[in-house]
Amino acid sequence: MNSKTIITLVIIILIIVIGGFFFIQSNSHNTKVDVISNSSLKNGDMVQIVLTDEYRNVYPGEQVHIKILDDSGWGNNYDVVTDDSGEASIVLSTYNNGNYTIHTNYNGTLFNKAYHGVDELVIDDGYGY
């Protein structure tokens, strides 16, 4: 191979790589994890989430990481997989009454952008703080 052939091949490869990058960027969707359960729950209740894109299409079979943190920063981690409706849930147990934050993290895919969200949660089993 001569140098003109090598340069031509390198240019063609660069065009393909750059074109592929722009194709993926222009066809990728913003995603969102919504907490669809009440913001005030008690032990035994479920924290429910739904994974959608900006067009409200749901994404089944996708893994979402959920972290529930108390005011002191102590937390529990959960990995859930969305069902056919794009929903997943965890059952609350052994939580003290108080204010918590729910951190949801979806890593995304080739055509779905990653998402990180924070929502508020109050756990109140009906007895005093």
C-alpha cells in the first residue's frame, strides 16, 4: 500500500466514526425516572418508579439504581429492573420515621441518555418522631 491509499482509508474511517457519533447523538432520547408513589409512606408501603423518555415511552427490562438516604446521610441501595410498563418498586421496611431523599440513577444505553434524580420522602408509621 502506498501513502495515498493509507491516507484515504484513514479519512474514510474518520468520516464513518464522526458520522456514527452524530447519528447516535441526534437519535438519542432524554430519559426520566419518576417516583409515582406518594411522598409520604410507611413501612410496608412500596416506593414505585417509572422510566420514560421525553415522549413518555416506557422502557421495560432496564436497570435502575435507587438509594434512599436519611437526614444523616445513611442509606439503603436497591437495584431494580423495570417491568413491561416501565415500572419497578421496592417495599419499605425497617425505616424510622423521618425525612428521606430518594436518589434514582439510570445509566442509559446507546440511544437513551443517563438520568439522575432526587425526590423527597417522608416515612410516618403514625408514631412520634
